[in-house]
Amino acid sequence: MERFFILDGMAIAYRAYFAFINRPLINSKGMNTSAIFGFVNTLDKILSDEKPEHIAVAFDTAKPTFRHDRFPEYKATREKMPDDMVEQLPYLKRVVEAYRIPVLEKPGWEADDIIGTLARRAELENIESFLVTPDKDFMQLVTDKVKLYRPGKASDSYDIIDIEGVREKFGVSPEQVIDVLGLMGDQSDNIPGVRGVGEKTAIPLIQQYGSIPALYEHLDEITKKGLHTKLSEQKDLAFLSRELVTIDTNAPVDIDPAELRYEDKDRAALRALFEDLELKRFLTRLDEEVTDGEEASPTGIATMDSSEHEYLTVETEAELEAMVTELLAAGEFCFDTETSGKNPMFAELVGLSFAIRAGHAWYVPANGPIPRTTIIEAVRPLFSGEQTVIGQNLKFDLLVLRKYGIVSTQPLYDTMLAAYIHRPEGDHNMDALALQHLNYSPVSITSLIGKGRDQKSMMDIPIPEVAPYAAEDADITLQLAGVLRKEVAETGQEKLLTELEFPLVHVLTEMEYTGVKIDVDTLSVISKELGDQIERATGEIHGYAGDEFNINSTKQLGTVLFETLGLPARKKTKTGYSTDVSVLEGLQGSHPIIESILLYRQLTKLKSTYVDALPKLIHPETGRVHTSYNQAVAATGRLSSTDPNLQNIPIRTAAGKEIRRAFVPGSGDAVLLSADYSQIELRLAAEISGDEGLLEAFIGGEDIHSSTAMRLFDIPAEEVTSEQRRRAKTTNFGILYGISAFGLAQRLGIDNNDAKDLIDLYFDRYPRINEYIAGTIAFAKEHGYVQTLLGRRRYIPDINSKNRNVRMFAERTAINAPIQGSAADMIKIAMISIHEELKRRQLGTAMIMQVHDELVFEVPRGEIDEVRELVVEGMRSAMDLKVAIEVDAGTGDSWLEAH
């Protein structure tokens, strides 16, 4: 049977847009291409995997439909489409047309109706239809010959939903879906349904009575008084909602499925579009699809097969010696490691690759004819001189070398960090950088080791297959370094790289290799205490609910809160009620169950994410946890960490603080020293703005929040109350993040007018802060970026957006980025200088953690006084500033005691 794939264009594009909402795909022109990327990925996968005989894409139009005529409030609560999504729509349709696929749209009709009509016609023509959409409403159309092709949880997976699949989801047949939806309503489309009737109630009703009309014929049989009243009073809404959710399968569509046969794409048109949009991945796919007899486009992307290269596998000690001699004679060299895994503390060395000129590289297999120990000794001189070492994510490679006794301290050039400094957002992996900067598509690692359950270790891949892949990595990284040096120089950020980011790699390498000791016994005690508290919270929640249920199930929790207990629902998604933290916090005070749920979530997260997880991360050989610091993730310049994420260990709750008690020195002869910048962002705001009031307060050693309260409320220091200080503190930090009067009112619990007056008064007392904010926004609007004291750029692509909400968020980012970024730069400078001074003095102290504005050291007891002075001074003097910098330092037998 021939198959017909019908795509719900807007639904797929929207899903893709929001999938990338936190890290949107922005090209060099500043255009968001997330929706286009996700849509093309879906379309391309269908064409390559399913090879459909017929295909079409349906889109909605802006014109109101018959549903708006029946119910003017239909979809009235939907937010306006974001400007950067609107900008992508014309390109979406051009892409579809370049695939030679019909674009179907009909003013006055929704895409749902076009799709439904074509699916029914295809059924009559004995063509099997697959409706490609994430929308559950389409389940009403499912038959033996109509199925849903629904995006799965994994980005490249799809669920095919047939009649049985509909029954599993709704517990009813496809034709009864409209009745379930009619009772439930749909908040996303502003379809009312019967208020107080959710999925848990609607499904049994339709299972018993078959349909909404039949239900109302037997309404007297509903004995539950509350439910009977709801159904009786909202009968009209039930029937109206049923009508609104019903997809019309008789829309005036002037085409038949048989006419929508797919032939082939217009590769030239697609290439032009993909090049314009800078969608390099799809350009690569086009090149891979070149058919016999067709010549690749001269503008196509290069690969190893299409490029001249000389990649040598080093198999004898003589060849190894010759390679090292040539590398030592070069001013710099590029190198890369191949390993058995992704964690450098556990991975074994599989091989080393080197390059000093484009198109030429060596690969030295560590599991080949030359003993690994011989290789290590032969290459050791390469990492003990003054040559610059080039690499991609060098920290990983340097950690691998450390396991084999090679410690490098020489100058570095890391292409990942160079790309990150040049453009903080986006991908910084080698494959993406090669496509973007060299128009080159490297061999994919998955082509060697596979992926998922079938993934192999690189150790198991034959040397002849690994060699060209590994050599290519060194070759391409070397070429990237040449390009990125020029691009970074054009933005004036070379110094930031050479004096900050690259030296920091050595510091982080040593920190990660050293690791931190974890007291497992302490964690065991905390785990039991948390378990007891979780059990008590669970009992409270079930008591308030009147029955036991799965608290971790969003669906069940939503039913309890908004149906059983009748609390006001704030948000509803396609899958049910939202119970995220913003919803729960908004309900605080409305019912005691809310506080218990918030406590339950806090405790379970602490237990599972940290208390029970940390012991599993302890290295069996070192007995310590070795976190991984990420230099190229946060656009602000801040470091982040994984395995474990130290930055996210809570410090504002007693239970969260207790976790720090388990971080201890490696022996009884040492203590932990914690040094933390005091109010660094406020101090840097004073520095950057030059505001005399803030500068005077900090230079005079005043409590900045009390000082602000004095100025705002025009009272002497001794009369400042704790409430006034709290308001001043919230205002101080809120202003740095571009807070609005509404936002400040929400945080302080005051009305908007009072909050606006407070902000106006703040700017009157600290006028240079107001000037800084206005000037920074103006600079961003003109240049498209803001920068830190050291020149680190943060690009703000949405600063001129026509969408007010998007633009306001961009302005808040612009205001805070120079301050937060300067704080990040400052602590990095401190880390480098303290690390170098510890080495110069040959002290036994080790820097072991960096968390936000705090550094933690493991210090021999005999070095405490010297190291405390060294660290505090190193942090205070990291930058030459007018404002006074304060550092709080303490020591103890655990991180909790030291902090």
C-alpha cells in the first residue's frame, strides 16, 4: 500500500523553536534559525527513512476560521508569535518548495482541517496516511489506514500511534477522542470544556456513556453531586467544546492525495537556501547524497575523500623518533588524544595524533606495535619546552597525559576556547567549527564507534580505521587555529585568550586531577535523615489529598491539586496541568499541601542528585571526586561544572548546607580554606558606572544594603530596620538585573506604583547607575553586543526585537552581562595568579574547587596563615580597581565549617 505523509507545518516548527529556546541557533547575520533547523531535520528524516510515495505540508493562515465565528475567544489567550519565529516562516515555506513538496494552506481553515480532509480522501483511495504532528487532537482521525507519526522524546525518534495506541493514551476509541477533549477542554486553544472536569474524570465518563450527547441523556445517573452540578450548569460549553475540537474532514481542498506524489528535491535551490541560512549540517547531507553521474557542487563542503592529505601511521620506534624530532623543530604543534572513554580520569590512552602543517598529520597508536611506555617517554620532551601546544578542548588531553606522568605547563592555543570567546553562543565542537570556518565536514566519530547501545570503545576499533580519523582531528584543529586567530584579533580579544582563558586551562587541569575528598559516612547519615523527612512529607501530602498517589507524577499531582482539591490552575499544557515550581510557588498560602510538596521536591532532589549520587562519583584509585569544569558553556564567562555540578549545591537551606559537611580534606594534617568575594557584582557595578554614592559606601566599608536604605528612606544608619534593609537589598540586586517596577513589586510584596517610586528614588540617589543602564542599552542597540572590563563580548541579537517581551529580556541581559562577566574574569585572574604563586613558593596547598565567587583550597595545617594571606591578597588585587574589594576567608575540617 502506498503511503502519504502529511506534515503539520506550524506545530513542527513551533516545537523546534522552543526546543532550542535556551540556546537558540543564531547565524552570523543574527537570525534565529532554530525552527527552520528542526523542521528541515524532521522533513529530511522522513524522506530518507520512510521514503514516502506522497507527501505534503499544511500551514495555518492568519485569517480567523469558522471556530472563531462560533466562539470569538477561540485561541484568544495564545501569546503572540515571537518576532524571531515570524522571521523564519517565509524561509520555511521556501525550503518546502525547494524540496518540491506542496505547501497547503486555506484562508479560513486550519491546517488540522486540511490534513484531516486529505487523510480521509487518501483512505478512500486506499493510501495509508501518516499525520506528522505532536498534537494529540489528531488522534480523533486514527483508523486502520490513518496513523499518527508523533515526535518522540529523543530528537530523532518517532512514535507511530494506531487505534490501539489511542486506546492506551485516552482509554477510548479514536472517534470518542472529541468527547474526552470536549469535556476536558484545551487551555492552549482556550477551549473551555467543563470547568473542574479533567482527563481523570472525562475518560471514565466517555468509557461508560460513549459520547457527550449520550452522557447528557443519562445525566440523572451521575450521583456525585459536585460533578452533576458542573455537567448540568455547563452543558452548552461541553457541546460547544466538542464542536471546536472536532477536525473538519470536508474542507474545500482542491487537490487529491494521488496528485501529491514525491519525486525529488531541487538540490540547487536547497543549497542556495542552506548557504544563505548557514545550515551547514544540511549542506553536508546534500553533498553526501550526490548521485552517480552528478558532479558535486563547486561550492560544496570538503571532506577527507575530496581533499589532498598525507596522514601517516607511526608503527616503528624509528618513525616515532623522526616525528618527535620534526615536531621539536617547529615553533608550535597541534595534538589530540584518542581514548577509550569520555571521562579523562577513567579513560585509557588509545593513541596520539600530531600536526604542524595543513594536510599533513601523524597518528601514533598506543595499542599498536610500539609499547605505550616507549611512546610516553618519546613524546615527553614535546610537553616540557616552550612550544605552543594547539588543540581542541585541551584540558581533556592534558588530563589524559597526566595519568601517564606528563605534566605540561607550556603556552596553549585551544580552538574550542577561541571559538567560544569569538562567539559565546552556539556549538564549539570541532565538527561544527570545521563546517563554519573551513567549509569542511570531518569524519564523524559515530561512523567508527556507533552510538547508543551498540556503541563500541575506540580501543576496539582496528588501527587502520582509527588512524585517518585521529590524524584528521589534529590536521583540522591546526587549520582552525589559523582562522580563529584572525577572527579573534578582529574583535580585539586576543589578550583575553592568551592571558586569561588559555593559562586557566592549566589551573583547571590541576584542580580536576587533584579532586576533592568526600566523606561517605557523613553522606550516609544525611541520606537517612533526608529519607525520614521525605517519608514524613509524603505522609502529609497523602493526608491532605485524602488518598495515596504518585507525587512524582505530574499528571496525578495535577489531578489532585486542581480537580480533587479544586485549587486554581495557573498553567495547562497539551499533556495536562502544569505543576512546575512557578505554579506551586504561586499557590503558596492557598492550601497547606503546597508547602509540603515544595519541601518534598527539595528533599528528594537533594537526596538523589547529591547525597546518593556523590559516592558513585568517587574514583576507585584516588578515593576522590573529580568534577569537570566547563570553560566554554556560560555566555557570561562564568565557569560551570559537571559530575558533580558544584554550582548547584544549595546553600540557602539547612539540608543543602549539610551536604558541604561531606567535603573534607584528604588527611587529618590538612584543612579546607574557603575564600569568597563579598558582594562582588555590586562592587563592580560601582566600578563600571563610577557612581560616587556606591563607591563611597564601599570605600568607607559600609554595609551596602544599610547604606542604600539610608539613602532611599532618608534616615540615619541607626534607624534602619531589618525590613528596610531587606527592601534595599532586593532593590540593589534587582537593578543589576534590569528589574521592572512590576518585578520589584512582586518580590517586595508592594504595589506597582510604590515599586516604581522606589526605582525612581534609587536612580535619584545613584544617578550614575541609571546612566550606566541607559548607556549600555544604547551601546548594545548600536553594536549588537556589550563587553566586560577586559573586553569579553556578550552578543545580544534580540536587543532590537519588535517583540516587547523579547526586547526587554535582551535589555536585562545587556545590563547584567558586563557586571557578571567582569566578576567571572576577575576570579579567573585570581585563580591564575594564586596558582602561580603557590607553585613559586613550592607550597603543598592545592586549589580544589571554584564555585561562583568562591575558591576552596586544601591546605596543610602548617601553611594556613601564609596561604590565607596569599589567597585573600590574590583575590583582592586581581584587577586594578577604584572600588574596595573584600574577601571573606575561613578554614575548617569541612567545606561547611570553612565557608
